[in-house]
Amino acid sequence: MPKPYSDDPTQWLFHGHPCGSVVWDEDAKWTIHGTLRTGGTVLQVAVARLLGYRWPAELDANMELADEQREWVKKCDNLFGYTDEDGIVCIPSVRGEEPSTDRLLSLLSVAYQSGRCSQPLQKQRQDTAAILLNREDLDEWLRDHFFEQHCKLFYHRPFIWHIWDGRRRDGFHALVNYQKLAEGNGKGRQLLENLTYSYLGEWITRQREGVKRGEGGSEDRLAAALELQKRLIAIIEGEPPFDIFVRWKPIEEQPIGWEPDINDGVRLNIRPFLAQDIPGGRKGAGILRWKPNIDWKKDRGKEPLRPKEQYPWFWKDGKFTGDRVNDVHLTNEEKRQARERMKAEG
């Protein structure tokens, strides 16, 4: 029997290479290397790789894959040098890093070369991949279209988040690896602080200097950046409505500030970023470039009996309801008091 293969980046066994292709040969009745892919998912995969995302097939050497599929996995090694170290890639140049467009073009160039393409890159373009040759088009795609397409492709559970200040052309835009942002042991919080005070902080300093020099638009860019920083600080601190709520965890285990648990899922951890719209942003999208189809309505079913002291959201008027509610906000003080109470009770 033939071994598993797929060029679909939504599948676990996807090889992870932006342009790699494995297809079924009807004559040979076996898998073979296909022509290099040039469709819209090429750019999605390339951006994910730039931000440090890797597919399960790359991380599991024992996963059963077609030989050609495994060859593409190995070719991904050629792209590691283009991976961002901290999982934050700004679309404009910030902190001395190259603009995201240049970095993405470099990664794509190596990807096609490592694919042993027999035609020059100019001959490889079709449909949305045509923008590979135009920096302006690629920059526009990253700013305006990437995140929406990313959400739709990955079933509205995005793992690359596009955070911005509401200014489409000349504002602060950053792509962030959600898996790094939700990393445990305080690493995710450190990454968000790095974005807030280092990356965005430098952008703010640059705009302040522009205001002093009288550069046009600097005052508006500064105001937008400060507003974004205000929202990010609120997410780090985690007071309502910028808090994370996890229905199945007792109140003493609820996150205080930005302390996400990646196992709780994107739906719950993304809520603080969608809590309050940025001026100039999309309705309901908060500080993200586009709003994924996510809500926190009551889920179907009922919870088993839970103690009121630990799960007050399952109780109403002194009676246990068991309603699986998700749109609940708790203050940090409530969580701290619950932790102290549990600690005192041993």
C-alpha cells in the first residue's frame, strides 16, 4: 500500500515546505514528486516558517510518510536560517531587522532553489503567487490580506497573529507566533512584553523623533502607536475586559494577567486581543487585523455539580445551573483572593 502524503498545510502530515509537492501517478500507481506549487498556500506556509512554525511531520521522525514526502521534510532544513528567533516579525523595519517583505522574499527564493526548480522564479508564478515578484504587492498582501486568509485557511484558529495600530499604510504591524506567545513558564508573557516595550517601544521613539523634526504624519502615527501600547499593557495586566477565562478551571487556577495555557486553545486565549477595538480597526477585531469567526457564547450541555466557591459561574441565585458559559470576566483581585484562600486551606 502507498504511504501517506499531502500538500495541504492544514494536515498533520504536510511536509512543511512552501513549494514542495507530492502527487499520485496513475500510470505508476505510486507517489511521485509533482511540479513546484505556486498557489496561495505557498505564501501562507512561507510566512508560518518565517515566524518559526513547524508542522508535526517535521517534528516526528517516526511518522509514516511517503518517501517523497519525507524528502520534502528534509529540504525544510535549508530554510531554518531564515526563521525568526523570537517569533515576532514586524512588517515595517523595526529594531534594525529587515522589513518582513524582504525576509519573506529571501525565504521563498531559497525554497524554490532547494526545490531544484528547472525554470526561473519568473516562470513559476500563477494566481496569488504572482505577487512573489513584486515587493509592493507582497507588502500590501501582508498588511491587508494575510491574516484574513490565514484565519479562513486554518478554520478560524490562527497560529500567526497580526497585531496592528489601526493605520493601514504607515502604521505599526507585527506578525506574532501564537505558539510562542502562549508558551509556558512565563515565556509567553516575556514575548508579549518584548513586543510591547521593545519592538513597539522603538517605533514610538522613532515617531517622537519625527514629531520633533516636524515630519508629516508623525503625530498621528505616535498617537496610534501609544493607543496600541496601552491595549497591550492592559492585556499583560489582565484586568477585565482583557482577562482570560477558562470555564473548566477553578477560580484559583484562572490566569492572572497574560498567563495563557496553550492547551486551553486559541478560542479562549485570543479573547483579550479582541476585547476592545483599536481606532481605525475592524469591528470586533480588537487589535488584530481581522476578526476570526470566534465567539464565547454558552456551549451546549451541562457541567456536573461543582462547588460554588471554586466555580461561581456555574451558580445563579444560590442554585447550581451547570450552564457552560464562556463570556465571564474575573478581576485579578478575585483570583488572588481565591489563591490565598486555597493556600490557607492547605
